[in-house]
Amino acid sequence: DAGITQSPRYKITETGRQVTLMCHQTWSHSYMFWYRQDLGHGLRLIYYSAAADITDKGEVPDGYVVSRSKTENFPLTLESATRSQTSVYFCASSAGGPNEKLFFGSGTQLSVL
Amino acid sequence: AQSVTQPDIHITVSEGASLELRCNYSYGATPYLFWYVQSPGQGLQLLLKYFSGDTLVQGIKGFEAEFKRSQSSFNLRKPSVHWSDAAEYFCAVGFYYGQNFVFGPGTRLSVLP
């Protein structure tokens, strides 16, 4: 089914471990985004990508790494997970940047113990 | 710095009652304005968007929003709430330059039968 999918849906890991969250979209949208959602903060942008091989930092990039070798995939890696990275992570895509309609995945709930 | 405020953290209304969710932004010019809705356990879905033109914008699911430049506000309204409208509502603001795009902290809507 077409759309934007995130995996895994839930993830529990330990402090210091590397974790990769996956995001795949089938629309060939140019732009892809990673947000984290925390109570009281709304959604905060971690990284975004305007096209394959083009990525840039958002508001809260520290401790995260992204790559975009293919237009349809935009994985987010926590190199050494910390408890403060416990959050719900959302991937989104749009055809023309954030001022166009954003399409969101269902999210990944990550717990770092 | 640009900011978005949603003064109400949680609102409870009875089914069939009218609804107004408040959103204020801080920016020197008229930005792009959005309302997104998040149902429990889901990603966000765009309700409506304003950029220019008629200041009363119609969206999906019977929602509308009114842009008031003098008040830097973009309040969301619905004349008669349905139980299925219970969700988290996010106001968001986009700007002309760069990829700066800010979500408000959200307002949780509960609907009483």
C-alpha cells in the first residue's frame, strides 16, 4: 500500500547502544523530515532532507545521524542512545518543503533504558 | 525568534457543541499557517492551510480557521463537534525563507457524550 511507513513501531534499547529508525515513502517526494514528539514541546525537527544526498540539521540534531542515499528512504540513527532520546519519532515527507502538505508516518515509540 | 503558542493545553467539549482552538504566532510578516490533527497512536494529518487570500479557510472534516493579522492569530473552529474529533491539534507556522517550520505545543481535545 502506498504511503509513508516507519519501522519499527516500538523499540526498547539500552543506554549507549546504536539504534536505527527506518522511514520509507512511495510517493517520490523530494523532502523528508524527522521529528521527535515530547509532551509539552509539540514536534521538534531533528533533520530534514531536500533531496537524495542532501541533508541538513533541524532544531535538535545532537546525537542523531541521517543519510539519504535513495529518494524513498531516510533512516535516522542514534549513535549512542541516551535516556533523553526516549521519545516518539515521526518521519514525514512532502513534495515541496514544509510549507507544502506534510505526510506523516505512524511513528516509532523509542524507550532508552 | 519565531514562535507559535497554543494557550489551551486541554479542552473538553460536549458532543454537538461548538469548538474554537486558539493559535498565536510571533513573526514579522504573514507566514504560512497550518492546522494538523493527530489521532491517538497515529501520525499527523493536515486539516487546512492558509497562505494568502480569503482569511477564512475551509478544511477537511468540517473544520475552518480564520486568520487575523491584527491579532497574529489563526484560530480553528468547528460548529458542531463529533466524538471522533477527540484528538490532539497542532498549529504550525512556516516561513518564506529556509526550512524553518515550527509546530505549537498542541491542544488536546476531549469530547463528552
